[in-house]
Amino acid sequence: MTITLDKKKELVASLEKSLKSANSVVFVKFDKLKVADANKLRRNLQGQEVGYQVAKKTLLKRALTTQGVSGELPEIPGQVAIAYGVDLLAPAREIFAFQKDHKDNVSIVGGVFEGKYMNASEMMSIATIPPLQTLRAMFVNLINSPIQRFAVVVNAIAEKQA
């Protein structure tokens, strides 16, 4: 079934609005994804304040040209959807987490990060960055480690002298 010109303009305007408010966009290739799994993905993304929209590739490309993204658009094979959000890491991280259980059906094929097109491998490396709370915990542990070792040494010296 063909889409009328007015409907195409409406879809492009909707995509442009979504892309304009997003700091990060992930291009998601989905193939033979069951409706229940698609609904689960949408619920997971909504919980992280990440939008998800299925789009025709030609309409998506048209909407992306108006956004002023630098670089070269990566190859987008198959059916495509976009996951977008204000948080720079959340869309990629959530799609990556969902992809672990659905390797045959969902994959990251690229995206837009900080105004630049990224290919699949670059977006995968972004997706594996831990959340901010985890990074903070790692930093505190790193700072605490020498202090903890010093306390153990001082305690050992105190026990030896006693």
C-alpha cells in the first residue's frame, strides 16, 4: 500500500521533531521481531525516557538532511527504526541490552552522536559505556584503594609494635 504525499510530509515532520529534540539517535535494524518483543522493547525504552519510532529509510534520510549532521550516513540495511533521547548514552545502551537476548532480530547499524554520524562499531562502543552511577562508583573505588591499603599497612605496623 502506498503512502500519500501528505502522509509522507506528516511522517517526515514527525521524524524531524523527534530528531531535533534528541542528543543521541541509534539506527536499529529489526527483522522478524515478534509483537510481544517489540512491545517489551518499547516499554524498556520508555522507562529510560527514550523514544522509538519505525520509519521508512527514504523518509528518515530526508528528515536527517534537515538536521545538519556532519559526516557520512552509514549503510542502513533492512527494516529500520530509530531510538532517540536527550541522554547521550541511554538509547544505545538500552538497544544493546535488548540486543543481547534477541541477536537474530535486533541490531545496531549506526546512529548520530553529538551531531556526527557514527557507524555500527562506534555506536556499539558507545553502548558499552557504563551508566553514570557505575562510573562514579568506579571512580570512588579507585580513589579509596590507596587509602585502604595505607590503613591496612598502618594497622599491621601497630599490631607488630603492640
